Amino acid sequence: MKQLRLLPTILVKYGLRAAHGIFSLIFKVKDQKITFASYRSNELKDNLYYVSEEFKEKHPSYNRVYLLRKFDSSTIGKMKYLIHLLKSCFHIATSRYFIIDDYYFPIYVIKPRKQAEIIQLWHSSGALKKFGLSTVGKPFGPSSQYLKHVSIHGNYSKAYVSSREVIPYFAEAFGMEKEKIKPLGVPRTDYFYMEDLIEHARERLYKWYPSLFNKKLILYAPTFRGKSHYQDNFELPFDTAAMESAIGKEYALLVHLHPYMKSELNYEENSFVYNIEEGFTIQELLGVTDILITDYSTVFFDYSLLNRPIIFYSNDLEDYKNERDFYYDYEALIPGPIISNTDALINIIQNNDFKSHDIENFANRFFDYQDGFATQRIVSDILQKTK
């Protein structure tokens, strides 16, 4: 029965492998071709964006190709995505560098060409939630049967991470030699060192939402829960009406959901809550935010570079541990108060009761470089211009 459920995956695997083999026989690897691929978004963003811009500015001779398509689980969506995967096999076969930022199925079922490099720019900083091979045996993770057919996170030439601290966890998750994982930084965090861009984002936010002017901003950015590409019917876990009554004159709450969450957000509309669905990247929102509220999203690693308060609203911690688990002791690691109800949340904000003194040390632990030049280092290393 398990084998039958995996039959579509097996058929796609050998179809993609055959396509890649044919393309490899017909076409040569182009030394000046670099492809950026992601199924997290339909547009270029985050780490891929910054590396692409560095190539555009410093190495314009490279032909840049983009394979950006979010997965659509409808029947028509799956058919379109299959065509997209066949297209990706051509670019994997002909690109000198193929750069991704998440799981990317075709890479795990083909045999890469010797002249090509497959580079992983993982989408999160630090290491918190277990992922990849670290989740085998967990409800969130891949089954042993699936791994017999798909070598997930295999075939990477290099991976880049935020610090030496997390290399062992990425090596475990990717089944990869530690020497191939380089702690040169996270490209998208370069944004935090561009004060003019942060100020421009703030001005745009006020233009879109004039009522936010002169308000302190709280950003709620929760993690994705689930195993598929979607999470439906997300509800805010706290009472926004009570928050508005208590702190609404001074603060406003911005909500930014994970890319895999659908845009529908169930909450009581009021002048306190703003669901930011488009127009601003997560880095831009972090840059203008005074207080971050999250749960298990690794977005707080990025935010720690700004040394601003973080609140951890973790009302389902034990369930999350059972489903996915962490690389660290969650309660001991996080650089801020952990709460599970609205009253505690309001009280912390009103009394400015944060463990902010821990944030700087936390950032130093998980970012070997804090200078705004992660992208330059990584591109230089990709091109092997530095040792």
C-alpha cells in the first residue's frame, strides 16, 4: 500500500532523471550561466534576490535564469508544476551554478554533472526547528519509504549558514560533509545595515497606512504549521480587542504570515491590527518594527541583529515538540520572555519587561559576521575568488 502511494513520486523521479540525462547528452554546461530556483515564491526575494543583485552588479557577464513558482496542489496546478520541473531539469543540466533556498525535488533525483555546482542558500538563519533528515520518524518528517526513492537534500556542492555554531545541525539535516557548509552569513540580513532602505520602507508603510504614523509597531510573524504547502484558516492566538483596549493608543499590530500560509486571516477587524499581505518583505517589516512577537519561526534570529525586544508566544509548545522538535532546548535558548496568553502579552508590553540584555549575546552566538557583507562573501566564495 505504501509503495502504491509513492508510485506517482517514483514515476516523476524517473521521468525527471531521464529528462536531465537527455539534456546532459545534448547540451553543454554553460560556464557563464547561473540559475536561481525556488518554490517558496513566484517572485525573486530574500537570499536569492541579494545574490542575484550581486551577480548583476559585479559579474554582469553571467546569464541569470530564474525558476520561481509556488506549488499549486490543484490538478491543473500539479500539471503545470510538472512542466516546470521538466524545464528545471534543462537548467540544472546546463547551468554552471544552480542556486536554491529550500527543498527542491529535481535535484534529489538526478545525477549532477561534474562541471555543475548545486548551492543551497537555506531560507532561515541559525538553527531551531529540526528539518530535513533530522525529522525522520517525526510526523513532520519524511518516511523511510520515501527516502528509499528520493535522496532529500542530496547533491549539494556547498551550503551557506550564519555561524559555525549551526554547522553540525545542517550537516545532519542535509546528510552533508561539514567542510562543504560555510558560515559566511545570510544574504538577506545585509538589509539591516542599509539604513536608507529601512527609512524608505518606513515612509512607504506610512504612505500605505497613514494611521500608523507616530505609532510604535509590533510585528507578529508566526511559523508555518503543517506538512503540505498550505495552512488554512489561521487564527490569531491572542485577543486583539483586549490588546487594542490596553495599548492601542501607543501601538499597532502588524501581522505577516509565512509564505506557505494562505492569505485568509481570521481576526476581528479593528484599527489596531494590520494584515500585511503584500508590498513589503519580511526584512522590511523587521527593519521598521519596535517589538517582534513570534513562536518557533527562525525570523527572530534575523531580528536579533537589530537588538530589539522579542516576545515568544508559544501556546502549543509541547505539541510542536512532538510533531517536529528542536535542535536546542527551546526555553533555554530564546532571547526573550515566553508566554501563552493575552494578559501576559499585554503586561510585558506595558511594563517593557523584556530580557533585551540577552539579545546581543544571542546574535553574537549565531552570526559570525555582523557587517552587511554576507552576500559579497558568498558570491566571492561561489566563484572561488577567496579561500
